[in-house]
Amino acid sequence: MSLVVQKYGGTSVADIERIRNVAKRVASTYDRGDDVVVILSAMAGVTDNLIQMAHEVTSSPERRELDVLLATGEQTTSALLAMMLQSMKYPAQSLLGYQAEVITDCSFGNARIVDIGAKRIKALLKDRNIVVVAGFQGCDPNGNITTLGRGGSDTSAVAIAATLKADVCEIYTDVDGVYTADPNICKKARKIDKISYDEMLNMASLGAKVLQIRSVGFAKKYNVPVHVRSSFNEEEGTMVVNENFGMEALIVTAVTHDKDQARITLKKVPDQPGVAEKIFSPIAESGIIVDMIIQNTRAGGQTDLTFTVPKADFAKALEIEAKIAKEIGAEDVFGDKNIAKVSVIGVGMKNHSGVATTMFGALARANINIMMISTSEIRISCVIEENYTELAVRVLHTAFGLDKEE
Amino acid sequence: MSLVVQKYGGTSVADIERIRNVAKRVASTYDRGDDVVVILSAMAGVTDNLIQMAHEVTSSPERRELDVLLATGEQTTSALLAMMLQSMKYPAQSLLGYQAEVITDCSFGNARIVDIGAKRIKALLKDRNIVVVAGFQGCDPNGNITTLGRGGSDTSAVAIAATLKADVCEIYTDVDGVYTADPNICKKARKIDKISYDEMLNMASLGAKVLQIRSVGFAKKYNVPVHVRSSFNEEEGTMVVNENFGMEALIVTAVTHDKDQARITLKKVPDQPGVAEKIFSPIAESGIIVDMIIQNTRAGGQTDLTFTVPKADFAKALEIEAKIAKEIGAEDVFGDKNIAKVSVIGVGMKNHSGVATTMFGALARANINIMMISTSEIRISCVIEENYTELAVRVLHTAFGLDKEE
């Protein structure tokens, strides 16, 4: 007998018929003799509709109240699934975030889980109930409703699985698992059977579409085996686990791309101590996340500094830097929205040299110019011209031997 | 400075624009220097939609889960109003049933309030916040969400007003107040300025359209002055108060009618001890509410017994009684759905004789046959043929001097 935590995303509970499908899956797990805790998202589109409604009220809805509003989405699906299971004669009960004691900090809209009591979950499981927990929501120590940010239900699921020491946390979604590249771009992309937490963490752009990246950090910290799979078929999906599992001897596990990038360059920045802080602290203060930073030293005590930001923040960042440039005496500021980032990711890199060479060579042979490079222990990323994104993904996928057999 | 509890019904918060209108009303009360607690219903139609959704899942949704589902309606409007007030720069916070410590029994779907803690409400008021409380919902001692039944937001409002010892509980709705008769039927109906709790309690059929009857019992018990008024204009509505307020010297305050009645007669019932129990306990056990009961003694140790039930329960009640009739040896069972009940209500009756005579005479002059009569201290009700309902209301309204001046 196992303890299984199953999380179903918005497309899996998009309407009553799909909730019925989820109920059947849950029931068949329960019939196997397993204990089941189900974590649910809101119906697909509902959270966006609620946000839209809040924006009809005011352009900047207060975050505490927005969380109260958004929490209704998961409350709805949880009640409906519990009802559905009961109508099928299964003992089931729904629990909201505060009832499951998902205690978070007070950061409304993007709260962090600090503790999960789970007394009621455990008591219900002991009596062989199916427990349905509303995902995405928790409560702060004062009893206010909080939400965990986009995709927060994944984090709810992994955190509850960690608390209960579940045997597996199954994340049900509308895709079959994690792929070696985006299958829409790369027809030869293969489903990955096993992937390490670290690789998954590095796949933000690709992986985040199937699994909230924060939840992976949680899974890694508490060593929760995560199974990403489809709720629309019976196929095994992708296991996200610790890397000491005898992984396939691949150097690179996946190729990812991210078009949501824009580049800003400050030219001829006086090369003085403290200048980088002056450039980046106003950016950070306005909540813009900087990804890559490259600094080239020039002659004459000057340097060129280039960094990337999300496309949505490009105009704001450029405006901020135009002001900064004047203050610090940089010669010019310019930017470029037509860029993309392609990355190769793999824990195998740790023990292999020549990965960078292979990557640069493959891009060069396809006449793709590399604008910026950044590396981590298990990832190499290149910024290229946006037009070349799909081509780059395909040539890298082939170059690292990831293409599926014809 | 007063403490004002304001409750806004579903039509008053039916969309964002109407919520904006509510926010303006609340703000103007606050600006007057009063403390304000607002109780909200769900948007008009939302509760019905949620029930509909539950019935797509199963014909008999489990009541605990149905309450979890239904509670989202008031959660939504409360968050939206709090946001709206904040966007208008008023300090406001929403509280759900459990956050406002509205403690109920465990009767899901029709819970009774047993206690209101209101610690958070009081703390928020102390800091001059506008407190927005989700109506209709509470929680049982185990922390499960409960709902208070149809129109339960009125009871939420009155109970919270009683707990806070509010100066007034304003019930905002889409009509101007309580009328001497249904204005759709009786063009000469007048708005009642003041009405006693007892009269209001006796006006279930007419009054319940503007105020949940249970809330009136609560108001009476705790002596909460209730002001029923429209959220769409600035007119004074109807005050529901204790009767020792120097009321107008009217004998009859209102004429009500109720078409939701059906009549069942058991003919030649053996007149033995215990027979009434045999007839009525299976009806009660199946949850059907019997209104009037009339028993006529016949010669020969037999009796005819007639009673009324809601039209929706007619078929079921008839079926039950057909079985009972055989068991107890009654000669026949028959029923009639084409009946209605008209009533005259007034605390003035206590000190006046001749009210019944006036009523029967007025109906007789209009050639309306009286099938059943029942009386209480402040009410006389007659069951008549349904077709005559409107006519009966009008002649009674005139007979008791209730018509407004032309």
C-alpha cells in the first residue's frame, strides 16, 4: 500500500466531464489499495477570469483581497470533485488551504509555504478517506487567505507530499511529460523518462510549462519523487528524481529556448567600483528580474555592459537605464527585443568536457551568431537573434544525439 | 457616531457597476463618521448557477461539499467590494464566515448560528476600517464551512448586528421596503413605514421576499432595529422594530397571499386516539412542512381531516397519505392544487374584535368562497380558490382601510 499525492491542473478539471474523468482516476488508485490525496487547480481560464474581474474594479487590486477572490477557483473544483467521488460511493472530503493547515508567510499573491500541519489530512486518511485539497492557497499565521503564485498548485502538491512522506507526487497535466525540446518546434523531440531535480530547475523556460519551478526546488529539498504525466491517457510520464538513480549516459538531457528575453547595453561605462550596483539596484527595486549579465572590458578604463530582462519589462528597464547612464557618464544606452536564449541542459556535463565546443560549433555551422553566453554547472545558454530560435533548437537537438529514431 | 450594519442582496451586487454603487453608499456612511460593517450576498444568479453545477455532478450533492461550493459566491463579492473601497482610498478588509467567527451547528445547507466571536471585526472597527463580511456562511465547531439556507445573508447581518450591538441593521434590496400588499397585484398598496417583528414574522409569504423570516426571529430576540430599504435610491424604507413604538392605530397592517399551497383531505377517518400522529408523522419524516390543519367531526365516530402543504410537495404528500389511508381505514383521500391562502396581519387585532367578521364579510361580498380558516393572535388566514387570489387581496386591502390616497 502506497500513499499517493495526485495533482490535477486546470485543463484536467476544465469542466464537469473532465472532473468525472479525474474522479475515475482517483477512484482506481484508491481501489488499488493506495491512500490518495488529491490537489486541484482551478478550472482552466477561471483564475484569469477572476483577475480580469478584479481589474474591472481597479487597475491595482489590493493583493490580500485578490487572494480571497482567486482562492474561490480551487475551492470550487475541490468541492465538485469531492461531491463527484461521493456520488460514486467513495468516501471523500475537500479541505481548503487553511483547513489543511498550509501555513504561509504574508506575501499575498506569491506566498511561501512555511509549514503544513496536515492534522486533518492525516486523520481523514486514517479512516480511508480520499482527501481533496484546494491547491494554490494557504493561510498566513493570522488566518488570512494567501495564494502561492502562478502554478502554485504544483508547490501545494509537492509540499503536502513532503509533509506526508508520500511515495510519489503525481502531477497530472495536458502533456505526456517533459520533452527533450519543445515538440512544437522540434519534431524529433522525445519524452524524457527520468530527469534530475537540478536539470528540471534549469529548464525554467521549457519545464515551467509542465511544472512550476518552485515546486521542483521543494521536491529536491525534501527528496519527493515527482511524476509528471497526462490525465488524458495511461502512459507513464517523466519522473523527476534525485540524480543518483543510474541515469542514461546522456551528456545533454534537453534543449530549451526562451523568446521572452530582451537585451539592454550600456556603452562605455566608466569602469569604477560601485558602478554595477548603480546600474542594477534601480532595476531590482522596480521588480524587474535580470537574467544574464555580460561585461566586456575596453581600453581606457571603460567597459560595455549588457544584460537581459523579460520582454514585458524592456521599455521600463530601458527608461531606467537611460537615466542611470547620464548619472554615471556612460556614452550610450541601447536595447534589442529581437533576441532569444537557447540552452542545453544536462547533469552529464559535470563529467564531460567539450559540451560548449559542440554547442558553439553546431550553431556556427548553421550560421547562427552568438551574442551572449552564460554557463552553469549543468547548463550552457546562448543569446541569439530571435529569428534563428527554432533552427538553433533543432541543430542542437541533433548535435547532442537527442533526436528520436525515425 | 453610530455603528451601522449594512447588508446588500444579490441584485445590489449583481455586477461590477452595482458593486461600485454599493461602495459609494458604504463610503458615504463612513464619511458621516459612522462605523460600518457590510454583509454581502453573492451576485444575483450565482448561487443558482453553483447549485446547477453541483447537480451536473450528481442529483444529490453531499451537503458539506455543496456548502464549500456555495460559499464561493459571497467570498467573491466580499473580496471585490473590499478591493473597490480600497481603490477609493477607504481602509477596508473582507472577512469570510470563519474569519468573522460565525460559529454554527453542523446542519450543512441550513445551519443555525450558535455564536459569533467577531474579535477580528471589532479589532478592525477599532482601527476605523470598513469591515466587509461574506454573508450566508459560517463554520461549524470543526472548522467546516456551513451555509445558513436561502436568504441566509439577512440572518448573518442581523446576528452580527446583534453581536456588535449595532444601532441599526440596514437590509438593502431591490424594493423600497415592505408593502401593505404585493404592489404587483394591488395598485393601491402602500409602503409600510414601521412594522413590528411579530407582524413581519407572520408575513412569511409577502415579507420573505424582502427579508428572510429567520432573520426577523433573530432581530426580535436581540431587539435589533432592522431597516429594509432599496440600494437603488435614497428613500427611507420600512423599519422593523419592537411594537411598543407608538405605531399607527391600524388594526390590520398588511394583506398577504400565498399561492404555493395545496390541500389534501382524508375523508371518514376513524376518530381514534393516535390517528393524527399516524397521518402526520410520515409527512414530517419526509421533510414536508404542513401549514394549516382542519378537522371536522362527523357523526358515527368518523372525521374529515384537511391540511395544506407546499405545492412542490403535493404529489409526494398525496402518495404518502394514500398509503396511510388504507392502513387506518379512511374512506378516501383527495387533493386540490388550485388553492391559495390570503391573510390579514396586524398587532392591532389583539385589542380589536370584529376583524374576522370584516374579513369574511368582504370576501363574501366578492363572492369568494372560504375553504379553510386559521387564526393566530395577530393574523387571520383563509384558504380560497386560487383564481380568486388577486381579487381577494384587493377587497381585503380596501376593507381594512389600507388603500393609499389617490
